[in-house]
Amino acid sequence: MAGGGCFSLVAFLDGRLRRTFVAAGLDRATLQVDNETTIHCWVPSGGRGRKPALLLLHGFGPTPTWQWHHQVAALSPHLDLYVPELVFFGESTTTSPERSEVFQAECMARLMRKLAVDRFCVAGTSYGGFVAYHVARLYPEMVERVIIASSAVNRRAGDDGEFLKKAGADDVVDVLLPRTADGLRSLLKLVFYRPPFFLPNFLSNDFIHTLFTEGRREKLQLLKAITLGKEGRCNLTPLPQEVLIMWGKFDQVFPLEKAYDLQKLIGENVKLEIMDKTSHVPQMEQPGKFNGVVLQFLLQARSDFHLDGLEKKKNGHDDNRSTTKNAFPSVEINAGTPASYVAGNV
């Protein structure tokens, strides 16, 4: 309930989104991954199957049901999905003083070991991409392939200043954890290529109260503890795995040039997929295209894989572009229709 016991439309929508995960064959699980840390995670309801495993990591924002709800139904027939709440998001928590994205990555590896998943692919969007990068870097024996979506793992010290100038704010925290309806609207303009045309104050305040208020102090600590780019330079270790980078052509959080730069730095076997008419959340703005590219990248070596239900475009020009160091096959997929995209992620 929001606003002192009033009906919360956002809480109602949150329940609907949870049901999309259940309908996709996922159950909620709670695992203590060490003596200090408890992780809540969506896992395959029948346990580990014979399909390839994919660890889906959300960005800095609402819980993963808001950020990955367009993906679970499309991906779950082909992949065993593991969708955790990162530490201090949702119900995941720790008593450890550690707050860095490296610590998040260590917790994710412990989670997968607890689930007896020894080999998996990992995909992360934005902040989740930071975590995904470290999972792949620290645990190459566990990670088969990597997807980095809208995530400037190659960030540098001056990037925050450019972002704040664009956002018209003095502090990154004020942008990413809005306290006011105007602040939320400003965030949505940065995150979405086509932000909501009209978002009344009562609904904005409901989103803020329901999705952005809890754990604010700890999330501030997470932001302050990010290690990537902290030394004033890009300090990436190239990854040995095959990597797919996905980026919105009009991303205002991490500009497109970051994607081209990252492609040169992150490894030798890298594909870059640029999605037109999207900003920072292509998985929400063009879910059909996003899902098709993900499936083909992860399952292209499997002879039994077909893009069931996903039609290739036959006519017309598409501004989505792929560039590779070592070529992977490309596919163009008809986009799905977003259902609920007010709460984005960074």
C-alpha cells in the first residue's frame, strides 16, 4: 500500500509481473550463500534441467520482475533461467561491510554453486553488466558466454560529470534514486527513447514509494563502492569468453561511443548489437528483437535450436546494426509490444 494505506497501483502491477515469472516456469527461492549473505532468486520450478543455464542480472533500479518481465516467457523454453535480486535489492541482504560490484559478483558465483549450477552463461544490464563482467572475469571456469547490455564496463572518472550535465543534476544518487515526481520524470527521459507522455504526480509518487525508497542508504553505498573506472582510467581485463554487447542507439546514460570502445577492450571474440529507437533499456523497448538476438547468440551452436515464434523480417530497412571482431550470424526479429515500462533501470 502507498500513501498511508491507500491502494497502490504499482504494488498491484508488481504482483502481475511476479505472475509472469511463475507462468514462465519460475519459482522464488531463498538461499544463504555464506554466513552473512542471503539471496532471493527466481529459479526453474522443476530444478536444474538439461537446457543451458542463464544468469540474468538486473540494473540499478526496481527488482528484476520489472526489468526482465519481457524476457522470461521468451527465453525459458530454451534456457534454464536464474534471476536473482542483487544484494540490497528486493529481499537480498548481507551483514558484510562489502559493497562493491566485485562483492556482488562473488555472491552470484556462490549462489550458482549453491544451486549446483557449475556452468552457465551470464547476462547483465547496466549495473548488472558491471556485475556480469566480474563474474566472467573471476570465474572463467564457470561462465561460458557473456552478454553485456547498456553497461559501460569501460567507464572512466569523467563519465559521471557528463551524465550529470545531461541530467541537470548535481549528484548521481539524485538521478538514480529519485525522491520527487519531477525527478522520476527526468530519469525516465534519460532511460527511455519514448518516455511516458503523461505521468501524473499520484502515480509517480506511488512508483517512488513502492520501488525507489526501500534500502536507499545501502544503495547509495553500492554506488559509492563501484570499482570500475575509480582510478581515473579504464582498467579492464579482457574476457576469454565469447561476448555479446547490446546497446541502445540513443542511450543517454551510457552514450553509444562507449559501446564501440568497449568492443575493442573487452575481448577477442566480441559481437556488438546496436538497437535503433531505443535508449538505456532495449530489453523493454524492443523485447522481441532483444530476445531473438540473445537466443541466437547463446544457442547458435545447438543443432536443435530454432527461433520458434519469432519471425524474421522479410522486407524493409532496419537500422539495427551488428558489428563483430569475429563474426557471429545475425538475425532480425519483430519487436514485441511493451506491457509496462515506467520503471526502468540503470
